[in-house]
Amino acid sequence: MSKITFVTCALPYANNDLHLGHMLEYTQADIWVRYLRLTGNDVAFIGGADAHGTPIMLRSRLLGITPNKLVEDFRANYIELFKQYNISFNNFSSTESPVQYENVEHVYNLLDNNGYIVEEEIEQFYDTVEQMFLPDRYIKGECPNCHAPDQYGDNCEVCSSIYSPTELINPYSVLTKSRPELRKSAHLFFDLPKFDAKLQAWFANSDIQSEVANKMQDWFKQGLQKWDISRDAPYFGIPVPGKKDKFFYVWLDAPIGYISSFKEYCLEKGLDYDKFIRPDNDSMEMYHFVGKDIIYFHSLFWPAMLMGVNYRLPSNVFAHGYVTVNGVKMSKSRGTFIKAKTWIKYVSADALRYYYAAKLNLSISDVDLNLEDFVSRVNADIVNKYVNIASRASSFLSKQFNNRLAVDLDEPLNYQAFTTKFEEIGQAYKELNFAKAIREISALADEANRYFTERAPWVIAKDPERVKELHQVCTQTIFYFRAIMTLLKPVIPGIVEKAEEFLGETLNWASLNKLPFGKQINQFTPIFTRLENSMIETLIEESKKEAAEEQALNDKLQKDFDAKHNLNQQEPEEVEYITIDDFSKVDLRLGVVLECSAVKESNKLLRFKVDLGNGDVRNIFSGIKEHYPNPEELVGTNVVVVANLAPRKMKFGVSEGMILSAETDSGLSVITTKDKKSPGKVS
């Protein structure tokens, strides 16, 4: 039995179009997979559509189609997009497949028989209008900690607090705007705490990323909790065997989708799936690529489930950060929330792959897609540096040597700078340090262009007695180009495919040192088209238009659905107005920001030190981190502060006031003054 490297990405949820954030993960995994294949490894790159859950059920109802139809439509769209982005899945299935249903029931029955499933009664919110229990993300209300309005039922996006939906103040259903009521229901739980010691042992022997390791240590210290794995009807999912109106929670069946899709691949290839998934079989390695927001599921729940059924464990879980555009979170209003299908209309997939690769390493830091830098870098590297090597030499080969390479070289091949780097670049790929690989390949391209310039073939060509020398210089230059294209093949496969047509061969790692002397190559044709800034401008405008049209369509679908089903949606509770006397109690002060820094432990908070005048210096936390990637630029700014707000103790310190901010077209901004003013009372 040959050894297989089994690689997965998180299953895209079949309810929305893929965007450039999704493509970061697929690109990262695909580059690694292509490198492994290029070096002779047997790889099964597996994916699928995540097909279950409340959002898919509700979306299909709005559209007037079945959930199965919705899932299959999105799956077909995903498969087409992956082809356009050169994502080389071996099998892309769906968690709605027959194999998945069998696998989920089998895994659940094993867990149950092994004593890892318990049943407990819980209280949860129930929408009496829709007549359904509400998932946490379908409940909103006032945060119980910072009192920010319209926060989801599981965490606050302002102060980053985590809580139960029942702790929300004035909760309401996102679906009908009605106030839900608490009802009891029996749920099934996976007994995660039973795996604490085994998980810690697995973690201790793993090569998991340091940032993930630190987070896992925090989870172990906090203590693992039982995991609710069931949902009540109505729900689109896989029924729980022997339990009426109970379905498996989507996060139980989604990771099982990895091995179900792999099983389909094995059945197609005639491979022994059952042997591959045994824990004592070393003929398979299993790797998962995921976003940092779902590390919890993949580093705790998923390995524990596999332990509970005696399946092999992941060899590693690779997490990555988010994609920002021009330094900030992707925004629909700014047109930087770009769908993958929109991008590909204007810009090459390989260009995006190259830019991502140049910034990716084995960390969970966010990757910024700076659109101006993107155009500049792609043109400078791919056009002016890599493709230019072949373009310069091919004209001489075509005109004077009928596109045939020289049969030998009189001078020793100036190839040493390249051969010493092959192993180093390969190791960088293997370690997911793509940024290093790109740097080294770029340096080799500089060497190749320098060699061609120093030999000056345009001068040699003027001397009839130097024909052989001209032939050899151009041949050696093509060898450089051939090596660079081989090294870049995992990153820009579409471009390299055109290079292979020119070279008349399929490139692989083993052929790096097997130089094709005397080979007949083909006529050189343009391999890549230069990018223009106008492409990006058009792309941004179309993304803005798409976002507006999509919102209008969603609003119309919801309105039509409500009217058709006689849903008299209740508005949130009526606003309680304050009087001028109430407002006069608020002590507003103009402050000067003395210090401002990000709170590393929080995704939302900035820490301010603000001078309110007369020696009154306050420590204040504000949940505007995502809107100020460089918080130090706020130092010296005038801000408006609510000075008589009761101090609030947080785990990061005490907040002694509130800094006022306002929503603008470009995001959330602190309220400030036109000119610098002295701190003090605002009249």
C-alpha cells in the first residue's frame, strides 16, 4: 500500500459566494499540495460543500427551493471557481452525500456505544412566530457586560465578551424581531472533558503552530466543556438515529465530511479506506488547513471525536489569518469585499496566488492585500523579472537557431547559484514558508537577468565568428528560465503551463538538474499580460454595485416571504426617549490622547490614556481596534469623552469613561475637532 498525504481545507458553507478571504486558504493548501506532487508524493487533496444548518434551511425557504437544490447549486459554482483559480482538488463532495450520512451515523453510534454521548435537558430561546429554536447567531440583544445594543447571542463584537444567549438584555429574534421565550429541550452532548488527558498528550507530541499551541493551553486551563451536538426540528441536517425530531449539529457532521469525501476518493481509486483510517497504519498522513476562527473545532472537538472512534489523528492542523484589503477589514461599502467570481473577471488567478504566496508563512497573522502594491509587485516580478528571461533569449534562438537549444556548453554551466538553492526552496515550501521560497526564487531570477545582461548577446550577435557563443548564452538563459518556472510551478500553475508549452516538456522537481541540451523548443508567445490599475478600479466599482444589488434582493426576498406566510413581524421594543434634563447629566469632556495601543488579548479593544485637563488623566478601553490598524496615529488627537460613566472593571484593567465614535462611510471614527484644542469641559 503506497503512502498517501491526505490534505483538506475547511468545507465552504453552501449558502454564500466565495470571496478573496476564502481563496487565501485554498491557495495556501493548493501550493503545498502541488509542491508535494511535484516532488513525487501521492496526495489526496479533498474538499466538499458544508451542506447543513439553519442558515441553509432559511435561505432555501426565501428562494422557494429545496435545501438540497441550494447546496448543489453552490457546490457546482464552487467547483467551477476552483478550476478558474487552479485549485487542484482530487475530490470535492458534499456533506449531503450518501457516504456522509452513513459515516455520520457510524461515528455517532461508535461514540454512543463507547460511552461518550450523554443526554441533558437545557433551556434555549424559541421563536414563537417561526416556531423554532434559535441558534445563538439568530438571537440579538444588549450585551450584558458593556450594554452595546444588537449583539449576537454568543459574543459581543464591541467588548469581546463571551456569554450565553440567556444572558442578553432585551433579546429578540433576528428572524421575526419578536421576543423569544425560553423553552426546555433534551439535547445530546459529546463528553469532551473525558478526552482532556489524551488531547493534551496528542498536543504535546505535535508540531502545531506556536500561536495555536498557546491558545490550546488557555482552553485546557479554562477546562473543557461538554459539546452540544444536537438540534431540534425544524432543521436541515442528518437525523439522529432513534431520536424523534433531532438532528446532528452541523459542526458535528462537517469534519466527518473530510473522511467521507476521502472515502469517495478511495472507492473511485480502488483503495482500502478502512485501512487508511486505522490509527496503527502509517501509510497515510492527514493535514487540515483552516482559518484561525475555527481552530477550536479542529484542534479539540475533531481530534477528540477521532479518539472516541479509534480513527487515526490529524498529523497537523495549519491555521491562517484573515485577509484585509488596503490595511483594513474587507468592506462592502468600500467595494473591498470582493467575491472570487468578480475578481476573476478582471485579474488573473495566478497573480493573486503569487501575491498571497509572497506573504504567507507558518503563522496566523492576517494577510493584507494592498491593491496598489499588488499591481506593482505582480508587474515587477512576473512580467519584468520571470517572463522577461525567456522573452529576451527566445528572440535570438528563433531568428538564428530555429528554436533549437545548443548541444553543449564550452564554459562551465553558470548554474551553481541555482542548484545550491533548490533544496532550500523546497524546504521552504515543505514548511509552508512560501514567502521565503518566493524571495529566493526572485533572487535567482535577478541572477539570470544579470547573466544575460552581462553577456550582452545583442553585441555577440554582430560578430559572425561568435555564433556558437551566442547560441550557448541563449541556451543557458533558457535553462535558468526553465528552473525558475519549475520552482514557481506550485504557485503559478497557469503561467507555468504556458511556459511548458514553450519549452515542450512537463516540468517537475526531478528534472531540475536534467538539462535538455539540443532540444527543439517552440516559438515564444506572451505568457502573462501586464496588470493595469484601471482593472482594479473597475473591480472595486463592480463589487460596490454587487453588494448593493445583493442587499436589495435579500430585502425583497424577505419582504415577499413574510407577506406570503403572513408573518406580521414585530418591531424591536419602542425607543425610550430621554429628556434634556437626562442629557444634561452626561459630563462630556474634550480630551487629548496621550497614549493609544492595541490590547493584544482582544480582537476589538484599544487602550487609551486621555488627558481631560486639570490633571485628570484617564485609562479608557474602546472597541474600535479594527478601524485603527495603526492606533499610535491617534496620539495627540482631541476626543470627546463621557467623563461621568461609572468605571468598569475588565480583565485587561479598569475603563474610566467612554470615547465617543460615529459611523462614517469609511467605518467607525472617533469624534474629534477640526483644530487642536486644550482638554476640558464641553459646553
